[in-house]
Amino acid sequence: MARYIFITGGVVSSLGKGLMAASLAALLQARGFKVRIRKFDPYLNVDPGTMSPYQHGEVYVTDDGAETDLDLGHYERFTGVSARKSDNITSGRIYQTIIAKERRGDYLGATVQVIPHVTDAIKDFAQADTEDLDFVLCEIGGTVGDIEGLPFIEAIRQLRNELGREQTCFAHVTLVPYIAAAGELKTKPTQHSVRELTSYGIQPDVLLCRCEQELPENERSKIALFCNVRKEAVIPALDAPNIYAVPLQYHAEGLDNAVLHHFGLTAPEPKLDQWQALTKTYAAPEGEVTIGVVGKYVVLQDAYKSLNEALVHGGIANKVKVNIKWIDAEIFEKDEEEIVSTLEPLHGILVPGGFGERGTEGKISAVRFARERKVPFFGICLGMQMACIEGARNTAGIADASSTEFGETKEPVVGIITEWMSEEGLQQRTAETDLGGTMRLGAYEAKLAGNSHVAAIYGSETISERHRHRYEVNSHYREALEQGGLVFSGMSPDGLLPEIVERPDHPWFVGVQFHPELKSRPFEPHPLFAGFIGAALRQARLV
């Protein structure tokens, strides 16, 4: 029998509901329970796939090809449980499904309303495929009081009535701000947030109080009294030195015990040796390297959340601290002198994925610098495509090399991918197809050349990695590029789609069409990131 933990947030956004959900799931998992985490997103987009990274951060892609909220990355990294398409739902997807049913006549002439049709769809989503689970954690996006989130709040209220208190738990994340002028923490925002939530029929069972200062016992007792929550279930949530210390902090404050008490369960103490060793390695590195990420969304680091964490994991694998320097690719297009002064101090250069022409010439300049100066280079998705265009222009003699993504070109080294094989069969797209859901998405296999650098890194000649792209390197240019020293070391199983390129004459130069950062875990760093940071460490020792 699955038990449900519904996680809401109040006062302000960005309080860390996703990290709280991931941490609690990890603690329950460490006690021997089987868990899964789901995200309810109230916005009207069908999924975040067409949203600007400035609006919503990165798009996290699952093995089964869903474009989802970045919180699902936290869920996977903390629990090791691979997310599925069924683990993220939006208002847009719910309304799309309901309207399609209405048009088909599935409702037999009934008036379609928020209650019961929308709320029933939300409840169905929450309870789908949960037969083998002990706990299902459901995070509600946004803040209590948001108009767009009201159907989700109503749906979980109904689930409490239907399943009972013994099978449901409400956890509310709120803010206890420190007012410097008064020199004290203020509990009133939390009281108002809980009052708002109870006005919708939901009484929190557990309160998580985000605060910058220690929460004194009298404030904790005050919150418990006025919010009608057990004092032991008022959990302080202070800032942590790094996100991987959060589960340990929550356990020390009694979060997992409070949840188990609510359900009337007992369980062995959690086995947290891995987490303790991880935080120890993170806190006491044996060296450091500096990696430059040359991208176009660098002013918002959430746009590269999984990338950031995968670099950290690579550092953990090599027992070093990774200093990330976020570099706007456009600065290299405005001032060429910036290229040398900015990139010369770095121990590694990474060009990540992205869409559109803006900043691409700057990325190409960064690739050229890495190739000529023998600095470890890692290109991901668009970064691999830029590596191929740079190689075509500067080592293969194709001066007009470009991508059809940027307009018409005489030398389309990169072009739109029109068809590919998937588990469902042949997939076909055109340039005129709607953007949403038209990319090559999800996990696909690749075959690696047996004598390649990447085959040695993976320790295998067959890999499976997650993709999210609409354009592909044109394999018709393979011979010319390889004559210029850029070897195609990974291809799709049918041999048609380039997956990996590398330069054998370079200390570490790898470009991949997929997104390896999506499969990196703190306890299982992705081999490409571990290898890249290892190469950067060797570079640092040469300086």
C-alpha cells in the first residue's frame, strides 16, 4: 500500500521544495522503503520544452523521452530512481487531455468542470503506477494562494478524504525570515501561510521552516501552537554548505522521524554512510581545477543545473574542488582579445547545449582556442556541433561551414534531423513541425569505436544516453572532418547519426550529441565528467 506525502510551499517561491522532497525520499530510502517522487506543475504549458531557460531553468529529460521540470533531476540524483514521463504533470497537459476527451464525446454530454473533471485527472495522475511503492512524494509547484495551483490543492484535499490520514501526509515548506533591524526571527509569515492553506481545507502535518538563523525553542513552540502542528513536526531548515548536506541536516532535525510518526511506522535508523562520506569529500578536496562554461544562458545558473552538478560529481570522483567560471559566449564576438585573457587561465573548457544562433560564433572561438592550445575540451549537444563546424572551417578547409539552424548555408555541416529509429519505429519530422515534442528525446543507444578514447572511458562499446536535439551533424561531411583530425568515434546503431567526435592528437577533446549530465549521480559520477575533470587536473599540474 503506497502512502502519499504532499509537499506544498508558502510565503515565497524558491524555498527548496524540490530539495526537501529529494532529501526526504533519500532518507526514507535509506531506512529501507521504496520511494518515487512526482511533480505537479500548475502552469499552462504542456511541458517546459518550449519555455526559455530564463523562465524556468533547464529542461530535464527522462529515459522515456519526457521534457520535465528540473526538480526531477534532484529526485534522480538523490534517490537513484530514474524518473518517468508519468512523474511530471502540468495544468496544460491535464487540460489538453480533458479537452481531447470532451471533443471525442467521452463525457457523454456532461458539463466539463474543474471539479470533478480536472481534480479527478490530478488524483489519477498521483495514484498511477504506485502498486509496488511504500511512499509517493508529490511536490506541488508554486506557492499556496496562486490561482493556477488551486485545482491541485483541492485534489490533494480530496485524496486525504478518500485515502484517510493513515495513508496521506501534508508537508508545508515555509519561511521564517530574520529581521536584522529587530535582531530576531519572525514567525508571522509562517502563521499566515498555514492559515491560507487551512482555508482550502488542508491542515499541515509537518512544517519545514526555512531560516537563516537557528530556530529557538520558544519560536518553534510558538509555530507549533499557532499552526496546530506537533512541536516535533516543526522542522528547522537552515541553509546548508552544499545541497548534498541537506539530507543529513534534515535527519538531524528529525524530518524522517516526524513523517514516520505521522504514519505510525517504525523503521531502522537510516544508513547514511554514503552521504557522510560524500559531504566529507566535498568539504575537504585534495586540489582544485577551474572549468570555463561558455554558454548563452549563463546569467541564470538554473539553466545548466544538471551540468553544474555533473561537474561537481566529476570533482568528487577526482577528489578536487571544481570552480566553475560562467562565460557569456557573446563576449568573444565583441572583443577577440577577451578570448585569450578569459580562457588562458582555465584548466578545461566546456561548451554546453543551447538553441539558436546567438553566441554560436563565440562558442566556435572557444573550441578553436581549446584545440590549438591543447586545453581539455568537452562539447555537449550544440557544443559538439560547434566543434564540428570549427573543425570544418579550420582543419578541413570548408570555410563556409555552418548549421541550417542559423539560416541557409552552402555547407550544412549541421542540419535538421528528419528521421531516426526509436523503440516505437521510424520517427519523422520536418522544419515546419511544431516545436513542442518534435525533437529526438530520451535514451538512445550508441556504438563506440573499439579503439577510441571514449570507449576506454566508458569501458564499453555500447552505451545508452539521453538526447534532446532537433539538429544533427551531417554524416556526409565525415570523411572531410576525419581528414582534418576530428574522428567520429560514436554512431547510432544503424550507423547514420553521429553521436560522439574526438581528436586523438589532443590531450582530451570530446564532443557528444547527447546530454551525459542528465545521468550523472553523486555516488556514480558520469565517466565522461570524471574523465574531463581528471584531464583538467592534469592540465592544472602542468601550469
